[in-house]
Amino acid sequence: MDIGAVLETAILQFIGFNACYYAIAAIGLNVQFGYAGLLNFGQAGFMAAGAYGLGQTVQIFEISLWWGLLIGIGYATFLGLLMGVPTLRLRSDYLAIVTIASAEIVRLVVRSVKFRGQFGGTDGLTGFARAYQQVGVDLGLDLAGQYGFWIFTFSGRNLWNLIVGWTLVAIFGTIVWLLMRSPWGRVLKAIREDEDAVRSLGKNVYSYKMQALILGGVIGSFAGMMLALGNATVQPDNFSRDLTFFVLTGLVLGGVAKVTGSIVGPMLFWFIYSFLDSFLRQLIDKPVRIGDFTLIQSTDVGVVVFMIMGVLLVLLMVYRPQGLFGNRKEMAFEGR
């Protein structure tokens, strides 16, 4: 077994593109869930809003790629209002139901035949990718070249994606860190703990919740934009329910209500996933049998990896429910 190759692959995922857009999505989810106590199970819907807003610019609207930023933010804001208006005056349980349903409705709408002319159906959208790559070329980056750093080598396109992605992580992480130390952020955390007490002090709880939902959704839309740019395409099935729960897993792993946790958690998620996947694939060159019964074979590795990660997550919840960087008090939503 080449353990060096396993570690190299895992480290690449730790700092790689997947960890990057997961971190952006987790920062947005942290605003909603970690700081405001809003159970959003539909972050994939906000990511889809950003991705399709960007993807429609060149292929559908025939306008500059930069307009995609405003269109994606507009879609995410509209989706936040659509989710929040009927639910935020009620208990958080209702928001959880509405968000997971809304994200799935978004996915089914954009992949439908009826709206193929607007969203590309199951084929998705691709025309925007060349415009994005041209920005890197204009800044002097050779997207066809290779760049070596330490023991890793990146293609010019991958390096450009990483530069843009981790820059956005730093920007949004700093913004959220500053906001949560402002009076607005302190009110938001107070609502998470006891919204009745905050309401008795004359604060508009509904307005603060709506602001948190939309802000987290807008940040999540940038994660969708990065996913679209990294893949050079927008595919509807990339925004399934699994995406939200993987982002949530990374957030819980790092620690809710901590900006550090929302960044490092997704990085660790991808490091562990990649390490286990590479390790097991090298370990299982041929099927493992007990008599006539096949215990495990290479095609089962993906399922086994998720089983192991599930067990690790359960152990984390038992022995350190606040995550690696979190505070146990931050998990005591609504005084529980």
C-alpha cells in the first residue's frame, strides 16, 4: 500500500475545490443555523439559485458574466423571502420542512422539460464557462499551464478556481465574524437563545430572522456559483438533498456558531472522506470473501466510506456535540 499517495490525495482534498465551495456554503448555513437557530435543510436550493443565475447570463440572456452575480443574489433573495414569509413567525420545525421541500422543488423545476428554454433541463447550462476562464487569462494566468507548489501540481484552471474560491471564503468569513460581534449579531444570537425575551425588549424578531435567512442564502448562492464555475457547467442534480446534508455535516464537524468551524469543518470532511476512500481502495484490490459470501469488494467502497463517516459522526455527537471548534453553550438552542 502506498500510504504516501493516500495522504497526498487527502491533503489535496483538504485544500481543494470541493472543500472550498463547501466552506462558503457552510458559512452561509452557519449564519442561519448556528447564529440565528434557523433549521435550514435547503441550502442546496440557495446554491442552485446562485449557479443558475450565473449560468443564464451568457447562454440564456446573452449578457456579461458579471451580471450573474446580481442575478444569483436576486434569485437567492427571492427564494429566502418565499421560504421565510410563511414560516418565520412559526416554530423552527416549519422552516425545516419548508426549506427541504423548497430546495427539492427548485431542483425539479430547473430540470423540467417545460422550463428547458430557461434552465437547460437535464442537460444544464454550459455557455458561461469560457467567459469565466477569460477573466483568468486577462489577469495573466496561463490556464493551459501547470503550476507546482511543494509536492502538488495544479493545472492553471484549477489554480484559478482555488484562488477565487478561497478568496471568497476569506471575504465571507471576515464579514460574518465582524457581523456577529456587532449589535446586529448579538441580537441574532439572543433570538437563538430565547426569542420571547428579545421580543419583550422591543426587537422585531421576524425581521432579524428574515435578514439572517436571506444573508445566509446569499452567501450560499456564491457557493453554487463556485460549484458551477469549477465544473464549467450547471447540472440540476448537483443540487440534491445530499448536498445540504453534507454541508451540514461539515459545519457540525467544525462547530456551529464559529466561523473557524464553518471553514475547517468542510476541509476536514473532505480530508477524511478522501483518506478513507483512497485507503480502502488500495486495501481491497480484490473481493474479500468468507466462504462463498463476499464481504466487500471495490464497488462497495463508496458505501462503506459513508458508513464509517456516519459512525464517526455519531461518536462526535456523543463525546463532543459542539464540534471541534464549537462551544457547548452555542448548541443550547431556545434554552435547551
